[in-house]
Amino acid sequence: MPDQPPPKTTRRSLLRLAGFGAVVAAAYGGTALLRRLTEPGLQFEPVAGVPGFRRIAGGPISGGATAFVGIGSSSDEGSTAQTISDGALCGALFDPGDDQPRDPAHVQIAYFTDYRCFYCRQVSPMLAQMAQGGGVQVTWHDLPLLGQISSVAARAAVAARAQGAYDAFHERLMGTPVVPTPPYLRQLSEEVGIDPARLLRDMTARKTERQLQRTAALARRFGFIGTPALVVGRTAVLGGVDRRMVERLVRAERAMTDPGPCSG
């Protein structure tokens, strides 16, 4: 018996197929919406000893066995280590600095970073881009955990803030493998238009020491044993996160009906 030709595709079947595709597209809205529908919900738990704050599990961290090795490099760090009271916590955590007042219309993000942290090299530019886009305000906390080079780089960035050059120093120090020696820091200061001699003096100034100790005290309160670490509104997360996760945390914060511990 000869083979029968395949049946012709009818106009009705084509319309039915197109209609089915439209339904699928409308239901899922493409890959992005499908991912949102299938990703697990955020799971929170209270942060012990920090009233009003919660935390979630994050991604990989840079720290490990060297955690806190770079915190407080002065010889009497053990006797002068700062503590942050509940009343002072929000002011220390969310202080944009550089004469920028905290904007209550923005979700506040505190970001703890180390210049030798591999994962921070992805998180830092992502947060800078989000801050430029509006809706969030980022406070940058230098938390040197990975040895002497981390500590020197953190001091340089904090000292550069006094001359309005923190962003430029952060970007350059985060993006280069060069050891931040005095000659390199002098050259960098000249390139960004600040006083090199003042930078080197400020690196060992008491103000710089207090700022690093305050960041270390905040890290201890939240249990941050590595970097990157973030506090997004009332939610702490330790480890590498992508933009999608940060945006989810921002949306979660905006969806809360109570003002949160740092709303004032």
C-alpha cells in the first residue's frame, strides 16, 4: 500500500497553536518571570542580640580561618575595641558620609567589604550602579579581614574619604592586584586630585582608627565573619549575592508594613 501524504496543516490548527503560545507567554512573561515563579521564597530568622533585625543565608564569603585577623590593627586593640549600643546602632550602620544625609525615601544598605575579597569585586560595582539608579542609599564599611594588605587599603580608602575621594579610591583599590605601597598611594592621590601627604598622614590618624574600629564593632554585632556582608534595611546577609537577590531584599523591605528598627 503506497505511503499516504501527511495531512496538511490547517489554518485552524495554526491558530490553535498560536493561541496556546500566547497563553504560555502571557502566563509566564518570559524567562525572567518564570524564574521569579520558581525561585524559593526568602527565609528569615532573627539576628541574635540585635533587636529588630533578621538575617538570611547568603552565598560564598571571603574570610574563612582568617576572619577578623585585620580588625583593629593598633597594638592596644583589645583594650580599646569599640562596642555599639542599640541606640547608636542605626546611626553607625547607615551613615552615607561625605555630608550626605540619610534619605528616608530610600532603602538603606550597609555594605561591608575587604579589598582582598574576591566576591566583593563583583558586589561593589553592582551596588554602586544600584545607588546611582536611585531608590537605595549605600553606606560603605571597610572591614579588613585578610591581612596587612587589606588593612593598608582600608586605611587608604577611609583617609581618602576625608578629601572627598572615597569612591575613586574604592574603585581603584578593589579593581587592582597592586599592593598599596606609599608610592602607589601617592600616585593614586595625584591622579584623583587630592593631597598625597595628607592622605598618608590621615591613614594613621585617630579618626581613621576610630572608623575602622566602629566598622569592626558593627561586624561583631551582626556576626559577620567574612565579606561581602550586607544589611538591607532590616535584613542581614553574609556572602556573595547577585543583583537579583539584593533587589528581592529591597522589595521585601518596601513591602513591610512596620517602619523597622532604623526608620527614624
